[in-house]
Amino acid sequence: QVHLVESGGGLVQPGESLKLSCAVSGSIDSIYLMGWYRQAPGKEREVVATITRGGHTNYAESVKGRFTITRDSAKKTADLQMNSLKSEDTAVYYCNVDDFGINYWGQGTQVTVSS
């Protein structure tokens, strides 16, 4: 089995920063794609950022320049540094592993941006 555990969510004010972390455990090696998704109340889950095993990254337009995704393939971890947070970033954030079409998800961590 494969398990993903997210951490680092919380309540912050607009303009502040948070760092989310995802740790992967279980019978999976050499993960191809890791990513962060989010789902706000009443909305569809959307991709925030992804990173390949080779370090190639992609970001949603709404977070470009503010969020940075990194990974440590040896440790099977992925982080999402979120700066200049806005109220519209409020959502449950999910870590995802895409192992060549086989998807695994974490339980999610709440991020709330509010003054």
C-alpha cells in the first residue's frame, strides 16, 4: 500500500506564507510525478503545481510567481511553499502521486487565508 500524509496547513492572513509538506510511504519507488491540488468549497478540485522526477514544474496561472513546488525523490517528499497568500487560496490542499497513471492521494490539509 501507498500512503501520503500532508502537513503544514493552517490559518494565515492575506500576504503571509505557509509551507505544505507531503511524505509518501509504502511500496512505491521512483515516483514519476508529484503534485499539489486544492479544492475550495463548492468548487472542483484543481491542480496547483506539479513536479516530475526530473524536476520539471508546472503551475496553475493563479499561483505562478507566488508558489514553489519542490521534491526530494530519495526521501519521497514534496513541499509547496506558498507566499503572498490571498483569500482565494483558501481550500483543502491535497498531495498527489501519479505513478504512470496510478494515482494516490493524501487526506488533505486545510489552508485558510483570512483577515
